[in-house]
Amino acid sequence: MEEKVFQAALAGLLHDIGKLLQRGRDDPWKLPEGYEREGQPVHALWSGYFIEHNVPKKYRSAALQGVYHHQPEKSPASDPFFSTLVAVADKLSAGERADEKQEERGTQLPQQMVSIFDRVGAYRENPHLAHHYLPLQSLQLDETALFPQPVMSAEQRRLAYEKLSQAMEAAAKEDIQDAETYLENLLAGLEQHTWCVPSAFYHALPDVSLYDHSRMTAALAVCLVERSPAQLQALLGALRASFSEKTSPEQKTLLDEPAALLVGGDISGIQKFIYTLSSKNAAKTLRGRSFYLQLLTEAVMRFVLRKLGLAQVNVIYSGGGHFYLLGPLSAAGQLPEIQRQVTQILLKHHGAALYLAIGAAEVPASGFKLGHFPQYWESMHAELARAKQQRYTELGDQLYPLVFQPQTHGGNREKTCAVCGEEKEDAQPLRVEEAEQGDRICGLCESFVTTLGKHLPQASYVVLKHGQPEEHPVASAQDVLAEFGLGLEMLDKNKKVLISEAQSLKAERAVVWALGDVDNWPKMDDLPFAKTLRYMVNRVPPFTFDELEKKSEQGIQRLGVLRMDVDDLGALLKNGFGEQEKSIATIARLSSLSFQLSLFFEGWVKKICEQTSADIYAVYSGGDDLFLIAPWQIVPKLAAKITSSFRTYTSENPSLHISGGMAFIHGKYPVYQAAEDAQDALSKAKDRSGKNAFHFLGQTWSWDEFAELDNKFTLLVRADQDHQAPASLLQVLQKLAIMDEENQSLGVKRLLWGKWLWLGDYQLKRMIEMAKTNQKLAADLEEIYADLSPNYYANIGMWGKAARWAQLYLRKSIGSKSSDPSSR
């Protein structure tokens, strides 16, 4: 990273940091001692105070230049270039609000941040429905920190800001000698301590955090650092005129010229790579493969950043095989060569299984204005789609020998991996119970088992070491990552090293991911390192899937496979903030929405799983979706808990909801088929009008219907286990439901009277009569009858499914040749 890139990023990151200090004061409009206003806003003076008292001396002068972004001409620096640069970047990043006015004594005290979910869909259209505020707390997996809470009093807010300021000061004071590492550590500190702090609240609802505004300002400053002082001055003048709606034709032309490059990366083939493996060692390798894909996405993204000379602040979002960056216009000419290099590495180690597509779109200065950014986001995705359709063309003359030339090997069982099915030279005997004589495993799959899959459940920290990419002939997971310049270590909660990085990587610096909340970070004496929270659902029970199936302590022995995701997320990102001229979408709002969704799926789902059971196998949870496997009886209520939490997390916004699907499988069932079955169930849930549904036991339910189904199931289980209900109760309800279903299948209007009515009345009343000496059972049976009879058994179908669920739950076992319970 060049010095000018570092200076631009640092000045952009800290340009508004004074707002944190100012809002924690008894008198927020009082100037810092020894400072004079000189036309600067009060918060800018506090930014200067923060930098001068906390940023290490070697970085101080660079950081101070961003303080003068309101009036670059007043900068005391001999060259106000970086002050002007940050002024331009701040105007572009703050597209969601008008130019800030000078604060005046008596202005309202600082407010809390409105949940970004209050600004999309139904809440955007009916703002009186919303206004849920986030608590002012550092990031942690606690409901009082992540979920909307009652509005705090003025004094509570002041004390909260004071506490956040102290935490941010500690992060800024860390004297890290490597500039890039210091910058990334500062960025992580801003994420942890200002994710819930409103950037501004003077002219509009405060729905963008100081973290998101600051990092986007830093990213745009880096994008524009190539401009000359005269170009920046002209652009600043045009932006100021635009904010005051007094733009001249020449200025409008300038604003419509490209200002930055929006870059998207998408690794395709992930689903097939993760799930197309045999049942041999499946439980031990599956989570390792999934985690490897997360690491590979990170490695490729950082490889691209290194090649472009950009900083971590330029990352808009990364996860789930995707990453999005903001770069300078000059990056466009470098992307084809970068894509070629990535393609060569992926071909070398993964053949055609994995492919990186890169797409980019130029964004003009006017594209960062309110509502304009989504069209460029869409253009970038169109370029990504085009790149996927033209894959490998970047190889040029190497296309045929690398992709299409026939291989010299094939059909050699002694070199075929029994896990992934690929023929590899490094295949070794597979040493697991389910292995057959002659079964072998390749080095890559072995590393998923013995390195990643084995140690991830015990890991509390993941250490990513960064160095120059180096070629590796051996194909373990670590070797592939090293070719992108990434080394790997894992540490347990006691900071004990579980695995170390590839020895040949010459590490320059490191980033430590804490996979959960942490008070005491590990120390690294040999490398400068940044500390960042990276929540991860890393639960992997120490069992094979056969053994995990036997953990079904109640009812039949099966596993439940659960897949869930946010409904219509693409449309939400495109039009959730409004359409065309009515849109309030900006880059900061889109990045904030992505961040908040990831926080739920990576962080809060982790918390839910920990509270639910130690037997949940987390294949993946992040971005906006999840894939979990557990003993079947855990899964339905787990799905409901996740959905209920998501509703609360998103402020009950009716435009934001999750659908899910569950499949039943045996422990030896092929993983790829289990993934497809659960995906098919999820697709059926999404086929329901309005989505927001759960496919379970062969039927799709709205979540409210499922809650009702759950209540009926609970009553039936209670009647059986606690009140000695007759064994025939569940069969009767299912038989009545089948009769009703057969009537409906005739294609005529549902008959009000039929055999199921008098038969149901007869049998239920007979059970009630026989239960006279068992008052609790009689009460249960009366409740069932009272729910059915007045409505002519209209909801007997739900009682039938509840009875089927209860039957599966209450049965001791079920033969391996029995039909799939999900279809009955």
C-alpha cells in the first residue's frame, strides 16, 4: 500500500470521530480546552482533540488533515490536498443527508440510531409505523446490545457515549508500527464501538452509523487520491453546489463523470464443491469444506486488494463467496490480469470446480446521491453475470491447455479420493470406520478433516497471516491459501495453537479474528496484528452423522436438515429503499443493511444455536442464509426461534422475513442429496404467496400457522406423555385428516358434511367419556373437540399433521425402510 493511500484512508476514517467525544460531554457545545473555533464545527475540533491525544505520533499528521473537511482552506498543513480530498469523499459518502449546518448552542442533545430496517419497505412507506432505536453499546452477542430497545434518557445517552469514546480511544492508542495493520485495527475498532452511533441527526432520521459513514468516506478518499488538487477543488465546488441545488451546467457535467469503480467478485461452484462428497468422513469434512470456502473468499479478496494497492476500508462487503469493493478508476485496467492470476491458481488446485468472476461498473459523483447508487449496483451485477457466461476467456492462449486438453490420467482407483471423487496424485489410504478396502483420500480433503474440520469447533481465534503470494505444489487447504498470500493459525480459548500456517509463507502482518465476544486478546510477539470481531457459527459436534442421528433422544432416529434465507433480498437491495426518484438508497445505507443482516446470521444465530443444543451441526450461517443439521426433533422449534428473533431484530417490519425448509435424512444419506432435499423444501416455502413460510412434514405453513401447529403438537404430546391419552388418538386425527383431504382432492367445493364429521364426533366424544376419571386428559380432549367441532372440522388437516409430528416424536424407533416422514 502506498503512503498516499494510507494517508487518505486514515484521514477519511477519523474525520468525524469527534462526534463521539462531543456527545459524551455535559456541555456538547463547549470547545476542547485550548482550541478556538475559527469557523470550524464543534465536532471537528473534537476530532482534532481525539487525534492529538490518542493517535500515535507517526500517524498523527496524516489523520489530522481530515479534520478540516468542512473548510479545507483553513487547514494549517502546507498542502491542504488531503483535507480537500476528505471533503469531497465526505460529500459523496453523505449522500443520505444534506450539507450539515453549523451546530448552534441549544441544538437538541445527540440521539440514538434508528434501525436501518425502519427505512425499508413498508416502514419507509409508512414512517409513522417505525422508529425503533438501537442501544448505544459496543458490539456484543447480547440482546440488549443488538436489538432495538426503549429510547434512552439524555443522561443515559451521554454516559453511553462517554463509555464508547473511552473504548475507541483505547483502540486508537495501540502503537502498531505497520501502517496498514494500524489502519485495519482502527477500522475494526470503529466497527465494534461505533456501529450503533448515528453519523448525523440534524436534518433526517439518523439511520446511518458513524462506522458506515466513516469507512465509506475513507474508501472514496482512496478512490480519488489519484486526482490533482485542481480536479478535487472543482469537484468539491460542484458537490457543494449540488447540495444547495445551484449546480451550473459545467458542474453538472463534472458530477456526471466517473469518480470511482464499483467492483464485484463472485466465486461460483461453491454449492457443488461443498456438498458433492460421499458419506465417508462426511461429518468431519463438511464443515471444514464450508469454512475453507469462507477463507478462500477472504484470501481472494485480499489478493485483489493487494494487487490493486487498496486498503481494507475499500471493502463494502465480503461473505458467502462474494465480495464488493470500491476502487479508483485506474483499477479497471488491472482487473483482467488479476482475474487471470486467480483463475490459474484455482484451476491448479480445484480444476474447473471453482471459478472467480469479476465485474465492475464506473460510478459518477452524481451516482452517490440519494437513490442513484442502486442502478450502478445493478450494472456491476450485470457485468458479473456476463463474466460468468464467458468464463476462462481471460486465459487467452492458455485456455486450451489449462481447461480443455485431455488429462493423462483417469480411472485409477488407487489415486481416486473416496470423499470428493477426484483423481489426485497425493491420494493416501482413508482411515475411517466406513472406509472400504482400497479407499483413499486426497491431500485437500484430508486437510478439511484433520486441519479445518477437526480444530474449528475448539477454535476461539483464527489468525490470518498476510505475506507475498507463493506457489505451492502440494494441495492442502493451507497451501492453496498461501498461493493467495494468506497463512492460517487457530487458537483455542486458552490461546493454545491448534494449527499453524504453511511454514514457507513469509508473513508480514496478521489479523486476528475473534469468533465470539472476547475480553482478553491473544498476543503475537513476532508480527504486527489487528484485532477484529468475526462472529462465526462454528458448532460441529464430535460425531459422525450416524452417531449424531442416534442423539435423537426422543422419537424416531433421524436427522433434520434445515435451510433458511431472507426472502427477496435482491429486490430489497434494489428497491427496498424506494424506486427511482423516490429512492433513499445510498452506498452507506446499502452497506449498513448488509452489515446488519450478516450480524444476525453470523452472530445471533450463533447465540441461538449455543442456547439450543450442543448437537447442532452448523454447515454454514452467514450473509442472509443458513444450513444446519441436527437430531430432527430440535430443528422445527429451532427454525421458529430463528424466525421469531429475526422479526424482533428487524423491528417487526412486514417487508423483512425469512422462509425455511426442513428435510428428514438418515446418517448415511448422501450430503449432496440432503442439501438438495432441504433446498427443495425451502423452494416450496418460497412458492407460497408472500413467502414468509416454513415447509415441514410435506406441507408449507406460514409462520403463524406453524406456531398454531406447534401448539397442537405440544398439546398432543402432553396428553400422551403426562395424561395417558389413548394410543388411538393420533391415528384417529390422522385418519380424519386423510378423509378430509380426499374430499378436497375431488376438485369440488369443500363439503360441510361428510363421514369424517360424524366419525370424529363419535370417536372424540367416546374418548372424553372414557376419560372422566382423568380430569387433565379429559380437559385436553375437550380442547381438541372444541377446536374442531364448531368449525365443521375445517382445520382437521392441521390436527392431522400435528398428530403425525407427535407420532414421530413419541415413537421409539422406525425401520430404515420406512418412508420419509417429511412426506406424510
